[in-house]
Amino acid sequence: MKKIFISLLIPAIFLWAKNIAYSDEVVSLYLNKDDAKVIGKLLPTNPFEILKDQNNKVMIRISGYINPKFPSVIYFNNSQRIIVAAFSKNIKLNYSQIKKGEKGKWDKVNLEIWADKKDFSKDNRKMLNHAKELFVNNCGICHALHSEKEFNVNAWPAIFKSMVNRTSIDKKDQWLVIEYLQKNAKDFKIK
């Protein structure tokens, strides 16, 4: 029992020490702390590290994968289109490469960037449970509720967006539900 507790405690301490956080809503991103122009968006449920806290902004480190041919999007894993953050195409981003992708897989990168300061969470389970409730309570009104595993990662955003206007899901929660559906899709792969 003691070994199990220690094996669970060490990763938790590591995550806490790194100041890992999550947002349950879309967060605006900026190149510099004093910028007013939004150059990107961080999507809900994705982990990021808070590096600095200054007034109404925080510097964060986002980790993920980029397709070198289209570097304006950071993805959750190296082959599926689960968006972590997306940026204006004409913005030059200063990625630090962690690992070069091989055999058609995308490059693993970090990006340090400024974000609006919000009430971030240390855990994304509560927000994922909220997303599941929104899905279950709204997406079976007109038809039988689809299983999260019924569609693949890349299909869920289009399917959800084609029907969301028939639900009472707030616009601010739409990406939360999409991220939940993608991370529970039949072909979802952990990083």
C-alpha cells in the first residue's frame, strides 16, 4: 500500500511543481504580455504550464505536436487533429523542438506564449465531466444519443457543429464538448 501511495504521489508532486493547469474555456493568446492583439486561442481541457504571472496575463508553456507544413496549429498528439492551440497564419512563432517527427508523424514542440489570466484548474476531470453532462443532456433530444466511441477523432468536430444549434449548449462551452468527444473517440490515441 505504501508503494502504491508513493507511486501516485511522485507524479502528482511533479505536476504540481511544474504548475500544470487547465482551462474549461477558450483562452486568448498573445506574443507579448502588453499586447492587446489576440494572435491565437488555447482550447479547453488541454494541459499547460504557468511560467510567470504578471497582472492580468500569464506566460504559459504549451506542449504538443505540429505538422511542419502547417505550423499554426498545435495538436494533442502526433497524428490526429485534436487542437490544443491555433494561431493566425501570418504570425511567426518561436517553437522549441523537443523531438523531430518520424515516418509521417508530427514534430513534438513547446511554445512559450502569453495568455489572459483566468481561474485555471489543476485538474481537468471536473471540466470533462461537465462536458459529458452537456453532451448527454443535449445531444440525445432529437435522436438516440450517439456513443462517444461511435465516431473517430477527426469526425467529431464536424458532426457536433452540424447539430449544436439545435441544443441549449452555450457557445462558450462548444469547444469544451468537442474536446471531450475527441478525447473519447473510438480511435483516440494518448500522446
